[in-house]
Amino acid sequence: MTDTTDRNRTQGADSDTDTPVQTRKSTRRGGGAPGTRGRTTIADGVVEKIAGLAARDVLGVHAMGSGLSRTFGAVRDRVPGGSKAVTRGVKAEVGEVQTALDLEIVVDYGVSIADVARDVRENVVAAVERMTGLEVVEVNIAVSDVKLPDEEDEEPEPRIQ
């Protein structure tokens, strides 16, 4: 007489017997789903870029940063190979699961500063949380200037040569 284990090894998949097949219990290695193994860190500069771009998308935001940082930025932008500083006027403090942001903006004359600030907060929070998964605990906004209609831009458009 053969025991159940021997019979299960020799029977094909189409066997009509009701004998259960014994299986080896598998053990998981690595502790959890592959997507949860390890740690992801996000640099302050990454959050600053996301926040800077999101703030610039808001209608009524003319520029980012104080007058002095915009002047230095305009000089830096003219250097061949240089790129526009998207982090100008943005400071982020990034922890493991949360971030806090400080933004310095210049608004266009005639817009409601309160409305622009609210819209900037909403846009920045949505973009940073969606892209990083971090909780944005606060977005502090300092309005450093108002762009008047007759003022020239400190950052002229680059000329095509």
C-alpha cells in the first residue's frame, strides 16, 4: 500500500481521486511587499522646485523672491549655460513625513493679495503632497513687492541671437 504522499507525487493533474495534494508552506522573505522595503528620502531642493513651479502657476504672482535675490538671479540667468532658478524665493524644511515651506512672492498690482496667497497655498500644497507624499504642515507667504503696470521687469526676456 502506498501512502498519500507517494500517491500525490505520482498522480497527474487530471486524477479523479479525492486525495488532497500536500504542499510545502512558503515563507515570505524580506518582510512585506516589495514597494515597502527600504526608505525614500526627498531633498529640500526637490520640494523647493516643486513649490516654486506651483507658486508661479498662480495668476497674480509676478515673480518669486525679494528684489535683491531677483537682481542676482537675473545676472545668474544671463550666464551662458545657466538656468532659471526655480527655487528663488522658496525655502523648505523637509522631515521624514512632513514639510514646511516659506515663500517670498511679488504680486501684480490690482490683485487681491489675500486671494493670491490662498491660491498659492492651495496649489503648492496640492503639488507637493501629490508628487512627494509628504504632508505639508504649513506654507508661509511673504509678499515682498507689488509689480506696478509701468515698472520695467528686472528680468528682461532673453533675446534670440
